[in-house]
Amino acid sequence: MTKTLARETASRNVSRRALLGAGAALAAVCAGDAGRARIAAAEARVDPLVPVAIPPQVPAKEGMAPLADTRLWFWDTGGTGEPIVLLHPASGSGLIWGYQQPVFAKAGYRVISYSRRGYFNSAPVDRAKPGIGSEDLHQLVEFLGLGKLHLVASAAGGSIASDYAFSHPDRLLSLTVSSNQFGVAEGEIPAAGARIRPKIWDEIPVEIREVGPSYRAVNPEGFRLWVELERKSGRVDGIRQTLKNRITAAMLGTLHVPTLVISGAADLATPPSIARMIAAAIPNAELVVASESGHSVYWEQPDVFNRAVLAFIAKHGR
């Protein structure tokens, strides 16, 4: 993973975060108030409009998991920590988690991600037999010998994570889903999603649908890298794996896995209004809304995403 991600996501972002923080702190110190200096630096560090460079990756092994009827490429940081499995959106692959891999690993977790069928380095997807995404995930979990784990998913990966939670709730310590309707197939949740999508939705470039305007405005290099990774994902339009369960809003009320819902305030597909409906339907679910972020919260506001995930899973570990 370290070499591959370094090749594919070598960040050319120039982070101004530390510089702004230092400048704000220096100004406060000059004013003679050390407390204000600390506050100014902290406020600068959480500015969502400051570009953030992808941090150096920790060592990880790569491999191919031989499943019953396909092969999936994965990477795994290893170790004895609780496993976190990352599920990518339809616009990505196992390569997209550069902001999460080192942060989660250094927090003591074993971090794993993979590319689904038809995505980067994994076997092609068969249109006639696309398979069930959550069952592929379960086979991978068994292949890697994982016990209980945390699932963290973005966008289309969230439907697979939700499906897995209904099929294998006993294997999950926690479930985090960002920017997704949890695979709900009927009722007000998908109806609300349909109402906000214009007829030309599929004609809008994926990078405009999935990356928020604030990020595109202030971080052209990060946006360019997001597009580059999307183009390398291998995604084939119109091919989606099926879900094992037909998920309804009523079923969400039976989900007793600790659940965190994340939404971007500027998400064109799953805005906070829909995220609130989902969180309200799941017992004891928590909701985090990232200000100014679009659909790709993990990429646009990784500090917000990572802090929310780590704080949540810390409460629900073994």
C-alpha cells in the first residue's frame, strides 16, 4: 500500500495550515496573550478552507484475495489493533484513503481497504453476474482472519456496509457511513433523494456531483488529484453489485450496531436533511455534519472526518 499509494496519490498540495496557525499564534503572542495564541492556532488548524497535504503513509502489505468467483486487491497495515475496513465510493477505489490510512494506523488500529469488483487492480466485474458486494466483503473478512471489526464507508460503499450490517451484525463493533442513504429502497428517504436530483443528473461530471464548490474553489491541486484517482479507479458506469437485503426505512429501526452518520453540508446527493432522517431512524445513531463539504467528506475535510470516526469507534471498541 505504501508504495502504491505514494505512486498514485503523491500529494502536490502545499498545506498552509501550519503557516496560518503559526502566524495567528505569533500575532497573539505579540499582543501579550499566550492563551489567545493557543486559541488562534487551534482555530487556524480547523479552517475547512485551508488545503491539507496527504500525510506520509505507514507501511502496508498489498495482496489479492481469492474469493469464490473473483479476486479482490487489498492493502492491510497489519498489527494487533482492532480492524477498520474502509469501503470506497463508486467514484473511487482502494487508493483513495490517503488521508485516513496513516491517521487511523497511528491511532493503534489495523487499517484495511480493498477495491471492489471492476475497480483498481481487482478482477473485472461480470455484467451478467456482478455478485453481492456485502458477501464479497464477508469473504475478504474471512480470508484475512478478522474477528470483530469497524466498518467505515463513503457513498456507494455505504450501501454495501449497511447491507453487511444487516447480514452480519455480530461481526461489527461499529458502522460509519458517510454520504449515503444506507441502501434504503423504499419510503421517504429515497423519495427525498429523488426529488433533489435533476433530470440531467447523470450528465453532470462526476467530479462536480461529488466534490463540493468550496473545495473546488480553494484547492485546485487537491481537486485535480481527486479527479486523477477517480479516473484510475476503473469504474464502469451502470454496473452496480446487488444487495443481499431489501433495506427499508423500517429495517433501520432494527439496526442495533453502533452507527455514525456523516454528511457534507454542501452534498448534492445526500444533504444533511436526508442524513438527519436516516440518523433519526436508527436507534442511538450519531450524526456529524461537515460544514462546506460536498459528497466526498473523507477527502474534502479529512480532519473533520477522521476526528469524528476515531472519537466514535473509541467509544465502541472491545
